[in-house]
Amino acid sequence: MGSLGVRVLPSGKAQLYHTRRGAYSTFGTGIVSAVIQGGEIHCQTDKGRTMIYRVNNSETGVVGPIRVW
């Protein structure tokens, strides 16, 4: 079974992963925090911006950022 998670790497990129299958995709730059909310990943950058990515239909990667502010 398993579930999706997101973590921030020391390089400042976020990584989408599956708890049993491992890493799926790495995305973004300058990210300091990331959280999954529904089908979206909300990321805060080191410059104070918020970037929202959408998890793709197969749940193996992300689309976006779809919103930035």
C-alpha cells in the first residue's frame, strides 16, 4: 500500500516520494519547507515566496508550479 510524502533535500529542492517505492521526482529551487495538502504540494522558498505544485494523475511526479506568490 504506502502513501506519498514530500521532503526537502539539503540542496534546496523538494522530493516527492512513496513510503514503500522510494523517490519519484525532485523539483523546485531554494525550498525550505514543503507539505502535501490534498493533491497539492505547498512549498516555501528561502526568499519568502509560496509555490504550489500539483501532483500528477499517476501520482509519480508534479506539475507546476501552478501558483506562485
